[in-house]
Amino acid sequence: MTPAALYTLYAAFVLGGTGLYFLLPNPDRGKPLAGAALGALGLVALVVAWALIGDAGTGAAFYVLGLVALLCTVRVITHPKPVYSALYFVLTVLAVAALCVLQGAEFLAAALVIIYAGAILVTYVFVIMLAQQSGPSSTDRRSREPFLSVCAGFVTMAVITAHASKALESSVAAGGTPRAEARLASAAAESGAPAGLVEDEAKPSDDGAKRSAPKPVTGNAMALGGAVMTRYMVALQLSGLLLLIAMVGAVAMSRKRVPQEGAVSPRAPLGQAGREVPPY
Amino acid sequence: MKDFLVTQFGFSLVLAALVFAVIQGAVAYCIYYERKIAAWTQDRYGPNRAGPLGLLQPIADGLKFVFKEDYIPGHVDKILFVLAPGIMFVVCGIGFLILPWGGQLDASTLPWLGSHLQPGERMLSVQVVSLNVGILYLLAVMSMSVYGVVLGGWSSNNKYSFYGAMRACAQMLAYEIPMGLTILVVVLTMGTLRLEEIAAEQAASGVWNVARHPLAALILFITALAEANRAPFDLAEAEQELVGGYHTEYGALKFGLFFLGEYASMITTSALVVVLFLGGWHVWGVSALTMEATSIWAVLAKMTVMAGKVAILIFVYMWVRWSLPRFRFDQLMRLAWKSLVPMSLGLFAAAAGLLYFGLHRSIAACLAVNAVVLAGAVAVASRGRTPITGRQANLVRQAARNDVPLAEVRT
């Protein structure tokens, strides 16, 4: 990566961070228009940096989806209404899933949509709707530590980018292209699966006849399954165990002792609505 | 242009437009079908005024939706109120993309378009997209359909709509689990996530999956009813309790879009059941309905067979709707979490075990496993006492208070 690209990238982060600081909901200090302008400048810088790095994007679809994901993420934390925040989060997840498809990771994309957009965020929306029937609370209109959180977020992002760019350079130096093919091939090599198992479907082919030929039977879903069940077996089992523990904990916490049928329960004092059930 | 249309991409575009149009038309006639079936169940005539046999009724209904005033009440969240029917319509309208409608097509048998091709030179898949995560795409799309209902109910700013949305949300989350697990049973048996391969393999062996896993097929059908919000699972729009449920505040074309979404998802889910368990486009003993028959006429025959099977399943959907009363909400939840989830988990574990011993294609072994799971479920159900809920509990209390036998209590 050239120094010019690197500094443009950092400039993009600084601009974006400052813009986000002004965009965060705050009745006293918030300047949404200035924030939006700075954020837009940051996005332009990001696109320029990306173009300077070269070969990292995969065409117009990548840019559009990336922009959608970024803008929606900003709206998640800046929108004053929690329901809209959750919905922007759904859009972010969908855009990221589409980016995964562009990189040839269909399984990851489907899992993201099913688990995040289809289950977790539905539950969020559910809870937000139940909790805020009398309109949003005033805490949603004021972010607590905008400066520190923006700093923390963008420093983390800069570190990740620096690390990722190093990985990018080493993979380019090794003679491979930092594209889906290389990643799939290395995934196959790592998982010890036979190379024939992983066939890249994202490979562009201009030949119409070639495109209309029957597609390969296997894909990276199978390679991923192989990797999870062989190399990452312990991690899989441990995460399963963790989920089981969480589930048992949730059951234990939510379980209440319900009085026996016909048992006389002490009457609640006047003015106290509902019945109190001691925890199990 | 001519050559573009016989590439897979061009063909997929045409097929997508065609199937989408057919599904939209079918939705209109599904409403006619439903009203005729309701009439048949209740021993009356049904729609018979517009056109011969009332066949123009769907067009009249559609025109009515279009020409009504597109009214937005003043107290709603306008953006989401307009967005919700759109989400419902889009999400329910894109599920069919992954379904295999007719195996492989030899492009050279297409009249005019394929005249310059040699036989067998170019095979097209009669499916809009072929993903290697095929079935997961459908699950992902179906899991998104809850947003239309929930946002519609919430943005209406009406407590009945909101109750409907909450019920729909809890119901869809609960029934997605057994649905996913029973689909996994088929995936384990067939060893692939691609729907076209699942259909092709059932056609090649002549054994439909319903012969191996009838219990899984039944569970999938029940959860498909619940996911499409159809009776007896239509608590989200229980008229007696919630006025109209989540679409109380909707009218005109926006209400029509909710309706379209519901019927389109009925078609998609029944097509899914057909592909997974009922052999897709295959029927025994017809040479046009095999994997080897790839001419355009064979493909049309396959699509007709597939549509026929879907129509039969939709008939069962409607038959169920007009025969069974609606569940109460606690019964609904108990059915999902206490019976369907354990049973489908058992089936899933059993299918994995069969796979381990290499018996996953053996009909006898699969049937035995299904019988064991069913017997276990029946045993557990008969050991447990009938849960006392709601009105029954009051009856028991009254009986105890007045010291009379339960049967003699008058409410």
C-alpha cells in the first residue's frame, strides 16, 4: 500500500469520526448538517483511498453495498427513534450479507440473514416496541459519551485496517490475488479438504456457453462444514456448550413458582396491582 | 439478443418475470379458489355473479382494491405505515426464485430461439438462481417476512394492530425452529442444500421423501401453515378479538399488498413442501417426467405437474382453514415449543444417526425412526396431565368452592 493511500485512509477515518461526533444525537452540541458534510467528505476520502489501494474492491456493487452498510450503521447510532435504529441495523446486516455473497461466502450471508436479521433483530424490535409504548425516552435523544466512543470506535477501526492491509500486502507478495479464489483456496488448504471440493462460483466468465454449463455440485458451504467439523471441532463444541449454559440459565432465571391450584395466596396490600410471585 | 435469451442468465430473467407474473395471477385466483372452497365447505354457492361461474370475481376484487381511496390515518407513523405492506409484498415475492420448476431444459429444443444450437449443446436450468446454499436462502427470506407484519402492526398506532403484530412475531419465531429442523432432516437424507438436486434425486430413485419421513413432512406442513399466518394459526388477525389484527388500519391497495403477500407465501411454502417431500415435478411411469427428458415440452409438462401438486396442497391449506377452529394463543405456543420442537429435534438427531450408519436412504429404517419418535411423543403426551388453563381453571375452582362435581358446574 502506498503512503498516499494510507494517509488518505487515515484522513477518511478522521473526517468520518469528526462527522459522526457531530451527528450523534445531542441537543446542545450536535450539528447534524456539519456532521453530515464532514461524514460525506470522509466517505469521499474513503472511496479515493480504496481506489488508490486498487484491486480491493469488486466493482460497482461493492461500492454501493459498502456505502449502504456504512450509512445505515451511522443511522443506527444517530437516529433518535429506537425502532428506526433497529430497522437500520437490519439494513446494515442485509448489506453486509450481500457483501459476503460478493466474496463468494453464500453460507455466511445466509446465516447472517437468518440469525441476525431474522431472529435476533426481530426480538430487539419486539422488545423495543413493548418497552416504549409511550414514545421514546429522553435518554434516546442524548448520547452519553460521544467523544470517547467515537475515539474508541475509530481507533479500533484504524488498527483493524492497518492489520488487514498488512495481510493484504503479504497475500499479494505471495503471488495470489486478494480475491475470493485465493481465500477459498487457502480455506480448503487449511481445512485439509481436497482441493476439488472447493470450486469457486464467483469466478467471472465472459463465455456464455461456459456460464450456462451446469454449475459445480459443491460449494463453500461444504468446505465450511468440513472445516468446522474437523479443524474447529473443539471450538464448535465449546460454543454449543456455552449456548446450552445460557439457555439453562435463562430458564432458571425466568422460572417462577406458581401457587398450587386452590392454594390460598396472601392478598396483596391495597394499592399494589398484580400478584407478586417469589422467584423459584 | 437471440443468443442472450438462451444463456442461463437471460433465461433466468425471462423465467423470473414469467413465474412472478403467474404467481401474481395465481394469487388473484387463489382468492376465488378460497371462496369457492369456503362455499363448498359451508354448503352454499360462493361467488357466481361476475362472469361465468364467477370467474371474473378476482378481477372485480382487484379493481376494487385499486380504486378505493388510498387513505392514511392521521395518527400513524407514516413512513413505516407505507413501508410495511411493501416489505411484505417484496419478501413474499422473492422466495420463489430458488425453487426448481422443471429440471433441465435443452436449449436446442426451444422453437426459434434455439434453432442454431446442436441438441445437448446447451443445458439450461429451469430455476431462476441456483445457489449452493439453496434452501438457506428460502429460510432467510421467510424469516424476513415477519417484519412486514410487525411494522404494519406497530406503525398503525392502534392497540389491536399492535397485539396482532406481537402475536405474529412470537408465532413466527416459534415455528421457524421446527421448520428449520425438519428441513435439515431432508438435507441430511439427501446430502445437499440445493433444491434442484433434492427434486432430481427423488425423481431418479422414484422414492419421494414423504415415504421416508412422513412425520417430518407433516411437521413441515404444519409449520408452513403457521408461517403463512393461515388458520388455524391466524391469531394475528383474529377478527373476534382484534378487529382485523395487524392490518386493522389498512385499506385499499396497501391492504391488498398484505393479502398478496399472504397468498404468495402460501404458494411458495407449498412449493417448498412439494420439492422437499413430494418429489417436485416427478410422477411415476411418465417418461416426460424424468431427469433425462429435457425438451421444452417435457419441461412444460414438469411445470404443469409441479403447479398441480402446489394447487392440491393449497386446497389442503384452505380445507384446513374452513374446517378447524383457531387456536388459543397458549395452545399455539404449547404446540410449537412442547411438541413440534422436541419431535423435530428427535427426528433430526435420528436422521443424523441413520446417516452415521449409512441407513439414511433406507425406507424401512427411516420409517422405523419416525414411528419411534411418534410413539415417544404419544407416550409423553399421554403421561402428562391435560393442562388446565383459562376458563377450565375457573370451573375447577368453582367446583372446589361449591363442593360439587366438576361436571355439574354452571358458569
